[in-house]
Amino acid sequence: MKFDLPRLDPDTADHCPVPFIDVRAYVDVESASFDSSGLIWVRTADIDDVHYWVWQMDDDGDLAYVYVEEFDGCRLTCMNSAVGLTIEQFLVREFLANQYA
């Protein structure tokens, strides 16, 4: 299923509330098989006032997404396998998982 999610304005990594150096440090700690210098910017998204800044990476042959999620004054930096999902499907799955966690 193909669909689109609203993007933040501006739709850039430069406006992420977590500095990119901290995102890279997170990846370096969490993924022993990946060098964070290979992170590729993907997009922003807004799902029900939850904001996302997303990068992709090749994690030992598998596509994975690294993202910063911001809601109600809280910020999370996370990384998960794409498990064959499009970026939009992935973000909706993460949104729903975090809403009911």
C-alpha cells in the first residue's frame, strides 16, 4: 500500500532537535556493524503532532532507519530494521508501537 505522510516545514535534517553528531554517536553505540558516517538523510514526517527526522543506513546488508521522534516535549533517538516496509509504512508502525508501549 502506497501513501504519503505530511512533512515538517522545513523538511531538513538541519532542523532536527537532536544534533547530528549525537545521532551519529547513538548509531555508533547501537550498531556494531555500521559506521555512522554512512547515514543518508531521508525525510521528516508529522503524524498526529508527533514529529520525525529520519535517516537510512545499510546495517550489515539490511535496510534500517534511524530517527528522532519528538512529542509532548520528549525526544527519542531510535533505530530499527525496515523489515521490507516503505519509509511511510515504517513510520506509521513506529508511531503505533510507541503509542501503545
